[in-house]
Amino acid sequence: MSMWKHLLRVTVFDESSYSEIRVFRGTPRRWVGWFVGILVAVSLATYLAIAQTPLREWVVPGYVAEQTQQDMRETRVLADSLVRVLEQQEQALLALRHALVGDEAALSFLTRSESTVPLDSMAGWGLDSVVFEAGSSEMALREAVEEADRFSLQRRRAGGANAMIGFTYPPLVGGVSDGMNAGIGHLGVDLVAPAGTPIQAVDDGSVLFSSYTVETGYTLLIQHRGERVSVYKHCSSLLKQQGDLVAGGEAVGLMGNTGELTTGPHLHFEWWVRGRALDPTPWLGRTSLWDDGGPVN
């Protein structure tokens, strides 16, 4: 007979009196079966106690609570929404910058007016036409404002030729080393002065752009009233940030020699009026023109 099927008897005696306390009868196969069954039952009970109760948060390493997972999902959805809103705001700001310098495509895009300029020309900006779609209430408001201001707008157009196109303060006290030459793409004048000379805003306005570019180094753009924009390039450092309000004559940077398109310390200054670059020389005051040349661009 196989050992697994052989009937065995196990007796437990009292050591002092040798009296019989307990007797176990059975085969080794039955005892092993009972042992495995008890082990499975204990394991199952332990699993249910951990998996189906809050005890799992304290026993299972790395387990994330259900509430925490829900919060993470909601946070992810909120973050995606915020990213989308931020992208829309950046697109609107980019279109506004183009409009402020007289870009017809941007003006048509923002006002939804009829224009011969196709919206496909704005693809390079990364603009989404759906973002700026005007609702019915907004369109009604636009029509009401346009009707109320029709005559004032006509008077403004009639007097546009006499509107102020110059500026009050020179960008710095120094000499002109190179004048404007639109034929070669030099859309401003180069002003020279000792390195570190303060650069001042030529009129009241708000900072439209303040950053570093590879070609023009530290560059600053200021938007002024009357669709006027002043540009300051190759600065050694900038004292104002995008969105800051500045007063005419206030220091906005220091003259330097930054960027690839420069051969020496100077300020490249540009003056834009209604989307066109004008020669700023008539409003530079008593600055003198150097005859021996100087830095270009």
C-alpha cells in the first residue's frame, strides 16, 4: 500500500502521567489536503481583508488611494484646459502684436471684417480662427458701437494726415553713425555713445516686446498712442519687461553691442507709424551725423 494512503494514528500523551490526551487518525494525503486547504483559506481571507478594505492603503507598498487617483484625474483635465486657454491667449496676443504694427491680415482676423487678405496667410503665426469667433452678442455690440462712432471715425480719417507722427524725446544723447536706408533693409538709424549709456523711451507707451534675439541681441519694442512703435536693438541690458508702462524720457535699457548683426557698440533705433518705418532723424534733436561711418544695422 502506498505511503500516502496508509492509515496512521498519532497520539498525544501527558508527559507526567502518560495519559492519552488526543488521538489523530488519517492518511498523509488527507493531512496534506487539510493543510493546503487551510493555507488557501487563510491566504484568501488575508487578500480580501487587504484588497476590499482601507487597510490596503497602509499595507500595500506604493498603492495610491482611490480618492487620490480621482484628484489626479481631475487635476490632469484641469491642466489640459488651462494649457488650451494659455495657447488661445498667446495666439490672441500674437495677432494683436501684428495688428499694432499695421498688418492687414491680423487686423482683418481680429475684427472679422471683409478683406482680400486670405486667412491662410496667418498660418505661420499658429493662429486658430475658431478661437476668436465672435458670438451674436458681441457682433450686436460691435454694430452698435460702429453706428454710434461712425461720424467720429470719419473725422479721424480726415484728420489722419495731420496726426502726430513724431516723438518728443531722443532715444539717447549721442551721434548718428548711419542713417536710414530702406533699399538695403536698414529701416532705422544707428546712434553711438559711450557703452552703458542709458536708453530712454521716446514717448509714453507700453512695452510690446522685451527679449533677446540672436540677430539683434537685447531688443525692446514700445507701443505709443497713434499707432506708433519705437524699436531699440543691440542693447547691453533691458530695464523694462513686456507689459510695463513707460513714460517719455524714462530709461528702458543700456546701450551695448549684443546680437550677430552688429560690429560695435551702438543703438539701432527704428520708428514705425501705422505699419511703416519712417526716418526718425527729424525728431532726434541736436544729435550729429558722423561722417566716418559706423556700425551697420
